[in-house]
Amino acid sequence: MYYSFDLEKSPEDVVDVIRSYQTLTRVQRNPTRTFFFLDEITSVREWQRGIKWLWDSGLLRKTTVVATGSQSMDVKASSERLPGRRGTTNDPLDKIILPMKFAEYVEVLDPKLREILGTDFLRYAPRLEMLSKLRQGKLDKRLKSLLSYVGELNQHLHEYTLTGGIPKVVNEFRTKGVIEERIYTTYLNSILGQLTLLGKEETFVKQLGGRILANLLWPVSWRNLQRDTDVGSVNTAINYITTLRDMFILTITYQFGEAKKVPRIEQEKRIRFHDPFFLHVMNGWVNSKSSFELSEEFSENPTNQGALVEGIVADHLIRLAFLLSPKKQTFDYSNCVFNWKYGGSNELDFVLYDGDRLELPIDLKFQNKISKKTDLNGIYNFQKATGVRMGLLLTKDEMDTTSSYAMIPTSMFLLLA
């Protein structure tokens, strides 16, 4: 049974809906398994109490309940209040439906490239195999054959920096050539609606959003983000920003502690947007100009373009770290994806760590010309500090491998992550 909870407001309503269906279909259901798809469950306050009562009353035998909603924090927090009542499996029980990855975006929009990519860039095992070879300083022949299409991939990446991977936004841009203001407003209102339910002040969100946008390109402290806002304390700023992280709007990566291989929580951190469209929504909100004009101007600026691509890489590395993790039920990307500081103010963009053998320094140089004298300094310094042999440099269109690093176009790497 599928049921959307648009009007119901209490746990008792959840019980009534399920019990009514069970009563009406008792003869037909026995002895088969029943599947309940409860949509927009997050509109019901304390919905999990209804499920708990049904389970404890023995009314959910041979029953699977799939509860979905747009408020990911509520679904996760509520499901955590159902210990021992969610079945037994090693697979993650909480499914987060994220925007399309870059590989999915290309596969959907470009039939020619979809045929060339085949299934290798959407399946787990072939992607890991190609990545493993890169870490050994080897280029898989499938990557070599893609190099002649890097121009098309980069054009897709440029458009992806405008739309992100949200299907409604992608369709709007592909069919009209613009993204109308109502689309930005729809997603802004969705974000603000969730924050309002969590008791967050809209003014604080807007001011902190402006501070985040102003500090996209470098590590920043909590105190620096709170400065020049009406947010009363650093702890309040932390609460707001981590809430946006838990809503999958922002990513927060910490500095890598190379000695203990743990995040340096107290040090400056990097804050980016999970999906580039969320950045444009925030930018349109804090500025008075047309949101689409702002998006185009932002994406055309070379410096901002680098920040957008960096955010996309961070998002994809988090997804990759999740795939690599043997503990998906308790996955925490802050222990897997880092940045790293060296020589005072210099920074390596990313460190990918799997808690065991994989420790990969990754730097992004999304520019027309790579200088092997200066652009590899981050990787070289990390290798000296840790003894790690291989590094990865993400470029705009250059590819090369040596015994100590591999260079690959960013758009091609995103197909693997």
C-alpha cells in the first residue's frame, strides 16, 4: 500500500491508516508479506511512535515499512528511536537520495558519451579498478580512450556547475536555456521550511550563508564565520552550520592530522556546498540581482569556477568514501575526507583516507596550464610528511603518470568517484 501523509498530524493517524488497510485486506494478505510505502511521513510529528506501537503490538509481522520524507534529519533521528525494530541486515537502512552525480548527469544528457562510457563508469567494481591503477601510477586504457572527449566532458562540467544534479533544475536549463527565479525560490523555501521546523532564525541563516560564500576558497574558523553577523555566539553559529551539513546542503572537511590520522576538529575547516545549485540558491538569496544572472556570472569567473569545481569534487569524494567504507551504517565522512595545511598558509585540497591502507593526497588545479614546479607542491609536501608514495593532481585537461603522482582531468576523475 502507498499512502501520502499530507493531512494527518499524529502518531495515532499513522496507526489508523495501517490498521484500516490491514482490516480491509486481511483475507487477501494472508499469508503473504505486506509492503507499506508511507510517503511524506515527516509531516507527522513523532510518527515513529505509531510504528513502534504497531511493532510492539505484533501487528507488523511479515510486514515491510518504507517511510520516506523530504526532511532527512527527521527521518534519520526518528528511525534511530526504533532500535531492534528495523530488521537485521548489513546494508544501510537509511537511504539518502542525493542529486545526480556527474557520471549520472553525463549518462542522462549525452547519448553519444553514454554509449562510449558503457556501464563501466556507473558500476562500482570497474570504477574502483581504474582508481586503483591510478594510485599505482598506471592509466587504464578506458581512461586513455576518454581523453579525446575531455572537451565535451568539460562543457558538461561547466553546465553542471550551473544546475548541479537536481533533475528539475537540469530539465529547466536544458529546455529553456535559463533557470527561472521561481525554481531558486522553490528550493530556498524548501530549505528554510525545514530550518523553521527546527527552530532556526531565517536572518541568522542568511547572514551565515553570506559569510560562507565569502570564505569558500580557504580554511575558516567558526569565530570568523560568526563575525559581522547578528548571531550571538560561536556555538549558535556552529549549530546552524552543522544543521545545514546534516541537511546535505553543506560539506565540512577538517584538517588531516597526519600523526594520528584523525581530523583536527579545533583547527580551521573547509566549508563547501554539496551541490552547486545550493550555492547559487544561497547566493541569489543574499544578493538582490537575478539569481540566474548571478549564477552565470559566478560560474564564468575563473576563481569562482575553481571554487564550484572544488565543491563538486568534495561531494564526489564523500560518495566515494561511503562506497569504500565497510561501516556504512555508521559512516562519518569527517574521518575519511580531509584537507591538509603545510608551510604556514599553504593547503592541500583533499586527503582521502579509508582508515586502513588508503591515504591519498589530492590537489585540484582547474586551470589551463600546469606547472610541475609549483602546482605539485601540496602533494610533494604531503609525501614528505607522511611517506605516502602516490598523489593525484586533478587538472582541467592534462593527463600524465609518474612514479610519484598521476594527473587526470577533473571531469574524467568525477566519472570515477
